[in-house]
Amino acid sequence: MIFTKAIGVNRVSRVRIFNKQFYSHDIIGINFKKILQKSGVEVRKLYNLRHTFASQMISKGADIVWVSKMLGHKDVSITLKIYTKFIQEDDDMRFKKIENMGTILSTIEDISFKSTINREL
């Protein structure tokens, strides 16, 4: 293992473990800040990407359980507590989902009914 001491802004903080290089969170944050500045994007903390990821995934309809697992939350209720405001679904969308569930259930009933008749014949 090689540990190098971090000094100043141009610091190098690397750890070599099992021949793989690992950069500390500080170095990644500094590089992230530089990239934002060069691209003209308002500087923000690297940690904000976590919230951006979660809010974008949820607002696009990703499964809340999956998002919760990706965030490492112990429980889905934690994710819901923080990100519920990003679940934007209007009544029309809810009615379509209910209608689709009805269609699926009807299809299952039809298949089940047909297989029952076929067995009786």
C-alpha cells in the first residue's frame, strides 16, 4: 500500500491497494468542481449528483424500490420520505394504469376460463 499525503489544491491523494488505484473523495470532488467551472455550470457539491440521479429516475417512473437500493437506503420509506415530491403523476396517468390492470386481469381470467373449459372437454 502506498499512501501519499494531501497538500493544497493540487494535492495527490491516492491509495494503491491490490494494484488498483483509488482516488479519495476529496480529489474526485476537486476534479468535479474543475469540470463544472470549465463547462460554465454553476459549481455544486458532488453529493448533489446523488439527489439529481434519484429525482430524475423517480420523475421518469423508475421503480422506487430499485432507486432506493441504488441509493443504499435501508428502507424504501426513507426514499419515499425524501423524494415523494418528484413522483409526478396526474389523474389521467393513474386511471390509465388502473385500466391496464383491469385489462391484464381480464386477460388472465379469459386464459384461465379457456384452460378450464379445455380440460373439461
